[in-house]
Amino acid sequence: MNELSHEPVLQQFPDAVWDEAAGAVILPLGQARAVAEWLLGQGVDYCSNVTGVDYLEREVKEKITNDAGKVETITRTEPSRIDVVYHLYSMQNKTGPLVLKQRTGRDNAEAESLTPVWRSCDLQEREVYDLFGVNFKGHPDQRRILMWDEFEGHPMRRDYTEPFDYEWEPTPHNEILEKHQKGKVIV
Amino acid sequence: MSILGGGIFKGMAVTLRNFVSSYFSKERLTTNDYSWRPDGALPQSIADYPKEEGEQLRDTTTVTNYSRNFPMLLHDGGEPMDTVRCVACQICERECPPQCIYIEKDYDENGKYIKRPAIFDIDVSVCMSCQICVEVCPFDAIVMNSQFELSTPNRFGGLLVRRDDLLKSNDYYHQIHPEEAAARDQKMAAEKAAKAAKKKAAGEKAKAAAEKKAAEAAKAETKEGAE
Amino acid sequence: MSTAAAPNYELLQQDGLETSLLEVSMGPHHPSTHGVFRMDVKLDGETVVDLQPVFGYLHRNHEKLAENMTYLSSMPFTDRLDYFNSMSNNWAYALAAEKLIEVEVPERAEYLRVIMAELTRLVNHVSLVGFFINDLGALGTPLMYAFREREKILDLFEQASGARMMCNYFRFGGLRNDVPEGWLERAGEVVDRFPSFLDEYEQLLCENEIILSRTQGVGKLSRELAVSAGVTGPMLRASGVAYDLRKVDQYGIYDRFKFRVPHTDGDVGDCYDRFMIRMLEMRESIEILKQALAGIPKGEIMGNAPRVFKPKPAEAYGRIEGPKGELGFYLIADGSPKPYRFRVRPPSLINLTVLRDMCLGGKIADAVIILGSIDIVLGEVDR
């Protein structure tokens, strides 16, 4: 299948960044809807997959060349973020995929909804709202989709802990739980 | 069709054909034929369902020799715990997707680890017979059984199958899954032969190296003696 | 349901009578909703005024479970996503994971993968047609004929992989084990007898006036809405777009087989079109199966994938043409034996985007038929 090139996007919107490692275009803040509408005009008419990825704050080791010209390894803190990833294809031209990412922080996570452009983002953005807590501006019907309406918390986040409402019943599983707490079984 | 309802009549002809020929042809019967019984007959009375404690006889296994249902530990005959293949390495416990295996190693009087499991429990209410434990076992010690008659009235411990119930002999394995057991035996024999050949080659290499070293040492001695 | 004190009800004036809308929950326990699926319908008489689908009753958070398990250990869980087509789900996951590492799948394994996938497609479409006609009211007869054929194929799956439905057969780089002796001949027999079964099935169903009058014109889906809503699979082809991933992506060895992709003009994309597209797709699957069974070589089953699957940090999106639509797996690897992010793109969930659009204005009985023609499986919708 033919590739859908990201070059035209970068030319049309100079603020967009191409992330080589992930193979994705990082959309600039506030321009996501404009990029999407431009892409729809170009024939990219099928949004296949919308999902969220949660990154906690972590330390990243990188090799850079310092001022003296030597290569050294530094450790820097990568800030936490939530990515909303879109996989786009073109059904007319049978090309694809083009990967777009919207980046937002973990507190007050907000992103622009692309539902008015591609209708398939409707239920999938609701799922990202439900499981990750990202608020989509402009979504016609944002509410919880997989968890029940009164649920609190966002289960897919990396730091989510389950509430202690477990109904205890004596089963052999408890021994496995104890072993896990002693660190002998990786769960 | 020009008459209204013609399509329905055609459909009813199909139904009639299926109904009548289901008495004659096995094709049309919607139930499986009992090809796993040696005489091909259905059990007629309750006495025809052989059942023993522990071992499952072949007549009550499912349709083919290929179906899998809950694991079992293999031993090579005789007293089960003498020839058990499992060394309690706990790889299957780690890899099991629903985490239904519980293993504890066996230690002798001095506290040294001997290569046997002291406790090996599988919670068959959780086990989904996915066969991952069989795949990751490096010792061919755990394989799939095909017993499905495990119902018990004891709710809290009856579905926890302990080590002694899990131990079955290699002959039983040949009985229920002949092709798979033969392939596994062949693979184990091939691995053993390869290991023995490698050891022999390593032994010969070490011997040759030792001889070479002795020859050099002797040469150095004579050289020193000459000087 | 009392109309007096309920605050949500609007009181309408119709012919001088005070009436109100009836709110029905076609609730999770329902024989026609194909699983634990709920539709909150607001009815004006028998006409649907509003419809909200509610799901999540089978949500097991497969995506989070997979973050704590190795790549191989989440293969059995992919069986349980769309539990009718476990072989296809396995293939989609294996495809995505094989994009993360460079491994070559041997020829015989590729042919067997295609055979298993097309057998799964037969199983799915024939069950779907059976359930669809069951929802219409033909209590059981076409369903049982379909299940009779499905049993034959499930026997084949049991002989190949050990289990009828939850096969867990595919591995990264190949398959778990080779098919036993005689399996290819038995599969050939099943495939040879299938067309005559399909002829009989079509004679039973396709000219039946009841089916024609209940499914034609019901649940129309226009081409633009289908493409924009991300609908894929037979539903998309019934709305006029000839987009089949086996021809577009050509994953596996599908470029070696000659087969057609049935699709309509796109004038109407109603339930009858979807039903007929599935019947035609079954015939095309049989063509592929015949070619694959004839051309399968001897050889290895497993490529040389590493024993411990630890890919370097990368992302991959692997998708296949599952029987229900495009099933995709999005994997983010970070160098450890466990995936960082495991995402399932469920075709059934995306196809449900247009349920409300298709049902509004129709009768309540049509809502059941439209849901049946979308072909959902709740294991996949909720994951």
C-alpha cells in the first residue's frame, strides 16, 4: 500500500513537528482542528484509530555532544504528558497511515475534538475521556462510555489504584496475592 | 416468483428436505457423531460411563485426541515423586496469564533446594487452558490433559487441584494424546543425544588440550634441563 | 410506566389527546442484542424518536491487563475479544507484534494463517446470517443449519489447535504447531461441501418475501456517512465503497490469491445489502480456501523469533480485514518484555457510531434488525 506522506502537513503548518522515533506528526496547540480540516480536503477521509497514551514523569538518559566536543550521557527529566494519537488513512486514494499526536499535560488534560471533521472519532474520543480523563473541546456528547456514569477516576492512567471495595471471599487466590506482596510473583 | 409467497414455499421445501434426510444421512444431523467411542455407539445407560477416581479413561475424553483441558504434571513411571520432571523453576507461574498456578520449592533437611515442587496448585476455576505454561516449560514437565469432569460440591477448595492429583504418568499421556506425546518424546531424546554429543566433544577437546599442555610442559623441562 | 409524575417525559398533544413518549430500555438481558448491550429508546407509538446505545457491561480492561503481562501471555486474551473469530484476532496481534521485530514468517505458516482466517470468516458470516434471521423471527431453523456447518469447522479448529473457540494458535513468527496428518484433506472436504450448503441456504432465505419486506429499505447508510464514521468491513462495502484490507494492505500472502470483493453501488446501504454482501463474501472465501489448500507447501511452521520477546522502543499499528471490519492493534514497545501501550481498535464499536442515525424514524422492530445487521460482538465492543 502506498504511504501517505507527512511532508505536505509540515509545509502547510510550519508549527507542526515531525517525531522520527514515533513516526508521527506532533500537532501544535490550538491548530489541531485546522490541520484536520485541511487533511480532509486533501482526501484523508478515514480516521481509523484514536487512542490515548499516558506518560508519567520519568528520567531519560541521552547522549549529547557537549561544548567541548565530547559525547557524554546526561540525565534529564521528561515531563509527564498524555498523548492522543490518531491514525489516518485515505479511502479514496488507498493510502496511509498518517499518525497525528496531540500532546497535553496530565493535570487539566485538554485537547481539541476532531469529531466534527471525522465522525469516527466520536465514540473513541469518549473512550479517551472516560479512561484517561482528557477533556475534548467541541465534542458534541462527552460522557463516560465504558465505565458507569458515577464512576470516579480514570482507569487507564498509569497511577490509577483500584478502590478498596473488593468483596472478600475465601479463595486460593489469596496465597498468590500474599506471594506478590512479598515480591515473589510478578503480577 | 410470480405468486406471492413463492419464496416462502421454496424455503419450506428446503426445510422439509433437511428434516426427512436427517433420519438417513449423517450430513444433516446437527449433533456430532460419537466417533471417539471405539464402537461408535451412544452410551445407553449410566453404567456405560466409566469413571474412576483420579485417572480419566479414554472413553470419557472429548471428541478427538487433540482437545486440551487443564494441565497435568508428567512423571516417567514408578513412584510419581521420584521421577517427576518438574524442578519447580516457577517459569510457568510467572507466565500464566490468569495467574492460577502456585508453586513452592522443596527443600531437604539441610535447607538445600532439591529439584522438586513441594506444592504445585492449579486453580482450575481460573485456568483457561491456554497452554502457555506448556509452551514455556523448559523441561517438558507440564502438558495438557483433557479432563472436563471436575465438578465438585465444595465451593472453596474443591476446584483447587493439588500436586498429587496433577501428577500423571507418561503412559497416560501417550494414551490420551498419542501424536503429541510421541513428538515430545522424540524431541526430548534428540535433545538428550545432542547434549551427550556436545559433552563428549567438550570432553575430547579438554583431553586434547590437557595433552598439549603436558607435551609443552615436558618440552620446557627438557629445554631447561638442556640449558 | 406512569406518565403522570415523571419529569423526563414530554407531554405531546396529538389529536386532542395528551400523550407522552415511551422510554424503553432494551436492556442488557435481551435475547436479540447479541450480548450485554443496552439501547435506551424513546418511542412515539412504535416509531423511534431517540436511541442511545449503552455498553460497558463486559469491560474487562484488556488494555491495562496487557501492560502487566508479557507479549506472549496476552495472546490468549486476544482470543476472547471477538470470541467468534479467535483466529483472526490472533493474527492481527501477531501482525502488529511482528512489525516491532524483524522476523520472517515461513511459507507454510503463511498459507495456514490464510486458511485459518478464511475458515474463521466462513464461521462468522454463517453464524451472523443465522442470528440475523433469528432476530427476524425465524425461531431457530436457519440458525441451526448455520451452526451445523459451523460445527464442522470448529472440529477442524480443535484438531489443529486443541480448542474449538479459544484457539491461541498464532505466535510471533509463525504458528504454534503444525496441523496433524490428514487435516488438509478433511479441510478440503468441508470446503468442497460448503457451496452446496450455501446454495440451499440461499434458496431458503434469499427469496423469502418476509425477509425481503422486512429488510429492504431498512437502516439505510449513505456512503459519505459510512466513510466519515469509520465504518469498515461488510457494512462499508454494502454502502458502496470497495475498501477491503486484503486488497489494499495485502498483508500476509493475500496478493497471491485471486478473489473478488463484493460491494454495491451505494444507492441504498440497507440491511438486505449487508446480508447479501455476507453471503457473497462467503463464496469468495471458499475461492481463496480452494487456492490456498491447493498451493500449500511443506516446511517449517515457526520463523526464528527470539525466545524472549523484547522489542526495541518502537510503535506499530497492525490491522487486518477481520470478518466484522478492520481489527487493528496499536503497540508501543519500550524495550521491556511487557508492552507499554496495547490498544485494540474494535470494529464493532466503531460500526456502532451510526446505529442512532440508521434507527431514527424507523419502527422499534427495525432497530433490532439494524443492530443485527451491524454484527457486533460485545467482547470486542467493551474489550
